[in-house]
Amino acid sequence: MEKENKQRLIRIIVSAFLLAAAFVTDRFLTLPVWGSLLLYLVPYLVAGIDVLIEAGENIIHLELFDEDFLMAVATAGALAIGFIPGAKPQFAEAVFVMLFFQVGEFFEELAEGRTRKSVTTLMDLQPTLTHIENGGVIEDINPEDVETGSIIVVKPGERIPLDGIIVEGKSSLDTRALTGESVPVDVAENEKVISGCVNLSGVLKIKTTSLLKDSTAARILDLVENAADNKSKSESFITKFAHYYTPIVVISALIIAFVPSIVSGAFSLNIAKWLYRALTFLIVSCPCALVVSVPLTFFGGIGKASENGILIKGANYMDSLANASTIVFDKTGTLTKGVFEVSEIHSVEKNEKELLFLAASAERYSVHPIAQSLSEAYSKYGSVESSDVSDVEEKAGFGIKANVNGVTVLAGNMKLMEKEGVDYIACDKSGTVVYVAADGRFLGYILIADSVKDNIRKSLESIKREGVVKTVMLTGDKKQISEEIADQLGIDENYAELLPADKVEKMEKVIEENSFGSVLFVGDGINDAPVLKRADVGVAMGSFGSQAAVEAADVVLMDDNISKIAKVISISKRTIAIAKQNIVFAIAVKLLVLGFSAVGLAPLSLAVFADVGVLVLAVINAMRALK
């Protein structure tokens, strides 16, 4: 693409010099008409040979009425009009029109190149070589040849070529190309890593879990490259508009060229004048400003979103995103962190460390998420590995009884306290409560809950500022927990204790009650696939490249930053606004100049502005979608 554009620029410059030379020569030498034609034919062919070839091929394939055909007919007519008796030669004007048409094409390609570059920087997600370990020997091979289950080595500064699990080493990863976030992510053994991330520090050995064609980077590239296939309402309008508009103006040009001369009864005297008007009319009619600038605008918007770690599957979803009035959120993993964490420690004896130590030690051999939460919470003080734990009894539905450093410890629910005859203080807060007693003496309780994500309320407020009027939360969690979170975050409506089928039913209700705009659903893209599909736009949240998320959703946020919802709505609104500006501007100018040209008030120079000038201005405006 860059090579073609450089060649086009060279041809434009050469043609411009040749045109100037031809103009000067024609002014100072008295040449016959055919001599002037030959003089101007050189810069004309230098500038427009590719247009003429393309127009010829289109005629052979009966694909008429495109911009190359219109420009070839109009400029060839301008060259020929000088041979009609009584007509003034328009050789310089014909070359000028073709030259400026190529200037417009140059700007179009330049803009498309910049837009494509913003998107195809994603191509760097896939390195061309992979270090693979085979029998203790490391060799470099093409990532396409790496089989699932192979051990690959990724050195500092290199990009991870395939999805996999770390089997040796620890490092920090730059995920900016995927998420748009600059903060590195720390990884270690047994953690999953995805292709496209840059290894910043230590050497990693990774066991691959996918082939190249199925990797996260490959799926993202495919998603972005095919996004343009799904046209927005504005693009569909332009396609339909051009389908009817171009044949109408060609027929109108033929009518202007011949009908007035025939009706006047002085065909030979008037044909040159009306043919000139028809050619001007034809140049003005070229719809390239619309056909080029509107898709370019949406491509730019999709590119800008991808830079921010937001993957939009098609321009058609931008219409719904820009008109979002209601957003429905899944709770767990979307509004909350989706993991158990110790949120409160209440110690009767004011010794939180001892309370947490005994509970974590008693639960030391359990694989339950609650046990892991307790161990994680105590890790800031030290490790429970040194404690002497024996006589562990796991009481299903109650909790655990164990001997910790010679003390009989109970860690469980209220039923365990009651069964063991412990006088305890009940906790009325929502979440999972672990009551702890030592040698029959109640020590206190530990509250474990799924906490909301950081800055989530500010993110929801920024979404409201983008014009969203109602937020809804759907969850399978208990009603008390969901109500507390809804109140904490300012959610307008809340539905709790829902099964997956119930979520679809509630989604139907929300859509039915929505009086205007579109309804978005934001979920993890794995458990909520039916609801994602049912919404006007399904947004996969916090998936970090999950295959299920990419397949089920219309928009994928490559991290769990909910503020990206406001960002993608803002980008979509701006993109739609720019597209509409180009449509109104291009159609208004063309209709105005078409009217002038039909009555002989528009010279070829004005026709050039109405075509190429409008194209350049519309393309420059379209580039704002990248900002």
C-alpha cells in the first residue's frame, strides 16, 4: 500500500510539471487542435492511466457507474469537446480534473494507511520465530509449526507467540497491545499466559495450550480484520444511496447533453455548450467522498477502540453503542472481583492476628476457597506452615475441628458453634462468616466476601455521563448480598437468586420496558453467553482473551476495567457524529453544484472542488475518528 501511494505521488508531481510545461508551450506556440491534444495527452496519461485501465476493465465486466468510469468518461469527453465546431478546447481542464482526482485518491490512501496502521499494529502480536525446547536443545522455528503441549522459551523483551501455562520462571508482562493498559502484570509458575504479551524480565518456559491459528492473538487479529464486514446503518445507507444515485446522475448527464440541443432545433450550435455542462455535471456527481469517507470513519473508530483494548466486532454495533440507554451487568467478576477475600475480622479479645492464625491453621489442609482466603489473608503476617496441626476433623455442613499447637480450634458456621456448645456473637452482615473458638472459648468471627472492584462507582458514574439512563444488575447470589452491592454502587434495578435461564427472562423484561435507545449486557462471556446474545450489544468483561468471550460477545474488553464501557460509548458517539457530518456536507455541496452545473453556472474548476475538494475535506474529517 505504501509503495503504491509513493508511485501515485511521483506520478502526480511529474504530471503537474508536464501540465505546466504543456500549458506554457501551448500559450506561446500556435498549434493546431490535434497538436494541443497530443501535448496535453502526455500529462493526462501519466496522471490517469490506471484510472482508464480500471474503467476499461469495469466496462468489460459490465460494472459501470463507479468513480473510475465516471472520471474516465468526463475527462475523455473534455478532451474530445475541443473538436466540436464552435467549442472551446478543454485540454488543460481535462488534465487538471484527472490530476486532482489522483490527489484525492492519494489523500484517501494516506488516510486509509494511517487508519490501517492503528489497527495493524496488532500484527506485531505475532512474532515470526519461536524458541522451542526439544530434548534440552533450543531451536528456532515458525510459530505455525509448534504443536500443542510443546515447551517454548520466551526471553526478556520478546513477545509470547502462543497461549500456554508457565512451567518454569516468573516475570512481568506488558499487556498493552491487548488491554490498552500500561501497568505490567506479574506472572509465575502454573499461571496461564496468552499470546501477544511482551515478556519484560525473567526467562519463561511455557507449555503451549493452543496452535497458532487458535491462539488469542490470532483470534483478535481475525476479529479486527473482519470488523469492517459488518456495516453500520450509515454505511448501509451510503451503499444504497450510491446504487440508485449514480445511474440517475449518468442518465441526467445524457439528458443535459442532448435533449436541450435537440429541443432548441439548433443541435450543431448548442451541442458544445450542453455537452460541456453535462461533463461538468458528471464530474460533480462522482460519489467518492461518501463512498470513501464514511467507511473510513468507522474503520478509524474501530482502530481507536482497539488501541484502548476494546475490540468491536463490526461497525454496526457502534450505532447501538452510541444510543445505549440501559446497561445490564452481571455481578460476579464484572462488578465484583469474583474471588473470596477476608473483608472483616472481629476479635473479641482484640487480637486479630491470633484469630486469623488459628482459623487459617485449622483450615490449612483444606482445598476449599474459604481456606485459601484465610491463608492468603494471614500471609501478610507470615506462614501457617510452621504450625503444628493434628486431629483434623472436617465436619460437612459445619466446618473444621483441629488441634493447633495444642489448642482445640473450631472454625465454621453458627451450627458448629451451637453443636459444640460455644456461646458466640452472631454476625448479621452479608457474606460467608467463619466463627472461631479455642478450647470452647469464642474468639470472634472472620467475614469473607466477594468485594467490589476498585473505582467501580466512578466508572458507573462516567457511564451515566455518556447518556445511559438506567443500570441493572443480574446475579445468582443471595438477595441480601446483591442489595448491599446495588446500594453501594448506585445500581438502579437489581435482580438476585437467578438461574441462567432466569437471567434471559429478566433480560427480556428489561428490553421490553426500555422505551428508547439500546440495551447492553456486560458479563464474563463464558457463563452468560445466552444473555450476551440476547442484548442489542453483548460486552464481554474482564475476559482477557477468553475464547468463549470473543465468540459470544459483540464487543470484547481485554481487561476488567469497567470504565472502558464509557470509553467505547464515547468513541462510538464521536464516530457516528463524524460520519453524519460527512454525509450531510458531501450531499449538500454536490446537490448545490449539480444544480449550478445543470444551468451552466459551474465551471470545471468548481466541479473539481465539488468532487475532489469535498473528498479531501471529508477524508480529513474522517481522520478525527482516530484522535
